[in-house]
Amino acid sequence: MHQYDYLIVGSGLYGAVMAHELNKSGKKCLVIDKRDHIAGNIYCEDIEGIHVHKYGAHIFHTSSKRIWDYMNQFAEFNNYINSPIAIYKDELYNLPFNMNTFSKMWGIRTPQEAKDMIAKQVAETGITEPQNLEEQALSLGGRDVYEKLIKGYTEKQWGRDCKELPAFIIKRLPFRYTYDNNYFNDRYQGIPIGGYTAVVEKMLEGIEVRTGVDFFEFRKENPDIAGTTIFTGMIDEYFGYQLGALEYRSVRFETEVLDCDNYQGNAVVNYTEREVPYTRIIEHKHFEFGKQEKTVISREYSSEWKVGMEPYYPVNDEKNMKLYEQYRELAEKEENVIFGGRLGGYKYYDMDKVVEAALDKLEDIQNGMN
């Protein structure tokens, strides 16, 4: 007899939704996490009364009323709107690319002037069949937008020259010909009041959770502890990297408390110049309109991932996707194991898509399909 119906490996959003729903349907679950806290990458740490997004900024946004209503069971959301700023040398621009951006860049006022300027610069490139990311970006937005707002940031993010990156990474560039700084087009957007950790705590109420537990060690000592395992770690690590390691980008955070109440006036400021080593600075209090006397900022540095480091973004190029497909085939043959989440599915998910994927998988389970 198994001690638990489900062993859920990882207490991030995917694992927590799975655990919550399975527990609600009467299944006995054990959640383990190798970190010393729950909530995975959406974990918020309390510093100076500010909910600090320890693993990078997380802004919940969705166009699905089903997912929005689902999340609102666990938290009340505020009305935060993501409106990042980009700094290039001594110039400051609004993101996403909109009329505020173009007006600042070219001293123009009307949408037609902006369209004409972009069309002129695109024509000047003479690029008809882009062979790499640089050519793709130039053929979509012209030289000014590319040089000032795309090139440096992208090279820092991926650790490669834009000429070495595949064109498909920028399939399109969202140009808005309105004076609107709202980054997301989604109908619903906000930050949970009280932070994300409290959301996951609520999801995991009444469920046994053990942190600081390495799955691979745990499995050796408890091979038959559960009928089914839900694995949200790295799919290649699960199989001992037997086909080779998938590639990721990692992120390093430098977080500091500052003795002022407002450092940059915005939650997210991107630094698009290649010479500035970090990609962006997050000022966490602005996510919840904080009035604390101090402030906490985090500088983000993108880096190449190596085995043993924290993986963040899958490098979903052709080579890696081929390798992932081979791992996925292995995963399908693995009995009583469900792979999911960002690392289990080798996919960059927004949070709403993680929740949706978990709920869809739960429907499959209910219908008798793992």
C-alpha cells in the first residue's frame, strides 16, 4: 500500500494547483521542495515590510475569466498596471513601443508620423528575408528602435550577439500607435495583495509539505511512497541527463535595501545599453503602492546556465526542442509519473498559462488519463 496517492515534486504554481485540487477531491498528497520555502519562483520574501519578488518580477495577467476567478479564490488582487521604463544612455523611454516612445525618440506627435518614420527606416535596411534576430528586428522596426531599445537588452538576456540569434525569437514587434503604456493587452492584471507566498500557502492548506528535500535522494529512500508522482523539476535531470543537458538561461539577483522611500519611481526599469551589465532594476514596493520609509531594489544579471545552477528561461531553439522531444518521448513511457510546469515541460509559461496547464491536466486525470 502506498502512503500517499500523489507525491508532488515542487511547490511552485503548477505543483500547488495540482496539490490543492487533488486534495479537494479526497486524494492524499505529499508536496516536497528542494528549496527551504514553498512557492517556487513566485516566492516573496518580506524585507522592511515590502514583499520582495526573490526570483524576479511576477505580474499576474490573463485574458481568461476562468483563470482570473480561480486565482481570486486565494487572494484579492490590486490594480497594478505594468508600465516599464527603458533607459538608454541618458535617454528614457516608455515601453511597450507606443506613441510616448516614438514622440520622445523622434519629436513627433501623430500616429501617421510614427508609421512613416518606421516605414522609412525599414525601407532603408533593404532586408527582405531576415536571417537572424538583428535583421528580423531591423526589418520590423528600423534602426533607431533596434539600436536603442532591442539590441543591447537582447544580447544581455541571451548572452549572444543578435546576429547569432535565430530570427524567430522576435516573430513580431508590438508597435502601438496610441499613448498607452500598459505593457499587457490582457483584460485582467494585478498583484495579489499580501504577495504570492500567501497565495501558495492558501493553496496548500491542509496538505503535508516538506521543504529542503531533494527528490532524487528522497526517491531512493522512499521508492513506493506514492501511487503517482507529479514532477515539476527539470525533465532532463529526471532522466539523469542521459541524452544531454537542455539549455537554459539563468538569472542572478543583487538585492539591496536603500535608505530612501523611492529610488526610481517605477517598479520595472530596463537598461537597454549593452555596457550596463544588468538587464533591469526592480523596485519591489511599487508593485503594491508601498509607502514604507525604505525601499528594496534588485538588479538582474542574465547568465549562461550550467548544471547545478538555477534554470530560468528555456532556450527554445531548434536544437533544444529536438532534444526536449526525445525526453518527452521517454517521459510518456514513464509509468505513474506526470511531468508539468516550466521545467517539466521545457517551456516559458506566463503564470496564468501555468495555472491553465495544471487545471487541464487535472481534467485528464479525472477522466482516467495520465
